Amino acid sequence: MISSQPSRPSAAERQGGDSERLLDAARQFDPAALGHIFDESFETIHGLLVGLLGDRPAAEEAALATYERVLDRLSAERGRRAGLNGWLAHTACREAMRRRPVGLSAAVQPGMGPRPYDPRRVRGALWSLPADQREVVTLRALAGMDSAHVAAASGRSVGLVLSLQQRALRTLAGDQRRSSYPRGSETTLDRTLDRVTAGADPEAAVAAVADAQAQLPLVQAAHGVTTLRPGSADTAARARTRDALLGEATEKRAHWVHSHQGIPIRPLAPRRPFRPLRALGRLVGGTMILFLAVVIGVGLAAMAVTSEPDSPAYPLRRVAENALVLAHRDPVSRATLEVDLADQRLREAEAMALANKASLAVPAVHDRYVELLQASRALIDDSSAHDSSWRAARTKLIADESVSLQSLETQLEASGDSWAAAAIRSEVSSFQNERKYLDEELGVSPAQQQPQPSSAGQTTAIP
């Protein structure tokens, strides 16, 4: 059987040009090519999903959905950049997020507990991580990919992957120290994890890599995640998923062949004589249509600017906000904008809670913390001198990070949406765990991290 690890190219991929031909054949929904891709990747994809979901039937459904999503997007260039196996593994992580186990939470105590590991506690600790950290650790420990392939599959730089990997494993290991590891420790940890994901014992892996001893708890945490892999492949699930996938591919191939059949060339119609009045009418009509389109576009834009999450125009607002963030090339101004957007997300969450729309309040809180994390990273990555504008942006960020969501949780509890209040507490906890390391890089003192009361989304500045 071909190795299931996406990080190791198959024999077909090692032969010059074969991987490109395989991908081109798959884009034509060729059954042999798709069968080859499935056979090569199923054990990894299914094992990854069993590890995350803890339920084989759910993992089988998620695996089929993963292959179907990639099948629908084979024309995208991502398959060439990340490799099909990496693309599949990345898609499987996203599919698992859509099917997150209900009622699964991390243990009260930090970390994954002592060996032998309790699978439920390990899985709960893994799901308590921020999404980006969980994805990196999952691709690394459950899919067996090396850091370079994780970076290609997830669209991140290798440096960011190494940073997220170390932060995630510190959390899983229950490492709550504020001190950082020395420079170069991320690379040392990565070399050690290469041995662990290949099957080495944590102690033996640490002993084989220079300067890795200090990170033994992190390596042990990564080994704990690898224990979530199923012990054996599910041959029945493989057969059912394969048959369903190839059945759908057969239908798509029939449509593809039909759409790519030759179209007879029609003879050119005789050229019509030029009629000035008709040309003028078309010009006037086109101008009127363009004018109406501009008016309608301006109206939609005005609606989008003031729209709330329950409005059909809200996606347009988010698209415009993302474009605005991308337009800010200066890290300080971009961070300031991200903080403003985070404050807006909190106001939206409070509005949705008051409108008894808890299902929209929770995503707004999640998006708020995404904005704050992006603002932190923008300031951390700024290589210019940390002048007064940088310090002002940091102060604004700290103030917004410290806003308490207690009033929002109380509102949801009073409305009978206890599940939403619990979900928001989980978002807050995940953010605070991530914030410790980011604030350390920003030079924030513990005294500046005290929670501030929320007042309709307004923050209280910290001196």
C-alpha cells in the first residue's frame, strides 16, 4: 500500500511530471486517477478525522464530504501549490470544524494529563486551542506532515507554522510560564517532532536532537496527540467512501465530456449595414443601464455599511472591510483598523443578543477575537521603530483586549441561550490563552491585562 503520509511524495509524484498528469486527469474526473488519489490519501484523511471527532461513523461522513469538496474544486490552482494530499488534509481539518463534537470540552486542569493519555481529555485539550494552532498541530501530529508541507497546505509561512506549533504545544503541555524559549528553539522543536511523528518515543527523540531537552514536555504533548490516531484502517469505511466518491465522479465526468465535445463552427453572418439611429439608440440604452447599475450599486453599498449580521447585505459589508484592511499597508494603521473592527464585532454581538439571535452573536464574538489577534500580529511583525504611533496603537489594542464580555453572557443567560453563553466563555478562554504569548512579544506588563467592563462595545483605555 502507498504511504498515507501527505508529506512523503508517492512513486508517481517522484517520476518527473507524473503528479501534474495525475492532477490533470483528476480534473477530467478520470476514475483511475481519482481512485489512485483516494487510495493514497484515505488512511491519513480518515485517521485525522477519527482523531479529531472521536467517532468512526462521523469520521466516515466527514471523509466523504472532504473528498466531495475537493472534487468540486479540482479546477482551482491550490491543488498545484499545496499538493492534492496536503489540500485534502487541510480541507479535512475544516470539515471537522463543521462537525465539532457536541459537549466536548477541555479538562478543568490545563494540559492533557499524565500518560497513559485519556483520549477524551487529549481531544478536549486539542479542541480548546485557537483554530490556527489546532490546524497546525493536527496536520503535524495526526496527518504526519512536515512543517514545510503544513505551510504549503495551510497557506502560511514556515516561520508562522513553527511559531503556532510551539505555542499550541505549550498550551497542551500546560506550560503557563511567561518566559520564552531561547532563539532557535522553534526549529529545534520542529526537528524533534519529525522523529516523533515518524514513531520515535519522546525521550529518544529529544536525546537525538541537540538542545531539545528543555522542550521535552512539548514533545510529550505532541506524542499525546499522535495517540488519537486509530490503530488500524477501516476497510469497510474505505470501500463505502471509495464507491460513493467514484460514483459521483462518474456523473461529473459524463457532464464534463458532454461540455467539452466539439462545437461545429458556424459560417459568419453577412455584415449588416451601419444604421446611425439604431447605434444611437443602443448608446442611449447602454448609458441608462450603466446609470441604473451605478445607482443600485451605491444603494447596496449604503445598505451594507450599516447592515447587521442578520441582514442579507452583511456579507457585502465584510467583503468591503476585508478590502479596507488589505489596503492598509502600514502595520500600525492596519492594527488600529483591526481593533476598530473588533469593537464593531462586539457591538454586533450585543445587538444580536438583544434581538434573541444567539446563533449570530457567537460568530460575532469569534470574529472579534480574530480581528484582535490579527492586530497583535501586525504590531509584532512591524520591523520599524516603535514610535509614539506604535505605542498608541498598542495601548488601544490592550484596552480592547481587556474588555469583559460578562454583560453579554448575562444577557444570553437571561434569554435562555445558555449554550451561547458557554460558547462565548470558551472563545474568551481560548483568546486569553493565545493572548499571553502575544502580549509577551508586545512587551505588555501583567498590570495592563486587567479586564475592563464593557459598555455597549466601548473600551476603557488603560494608562
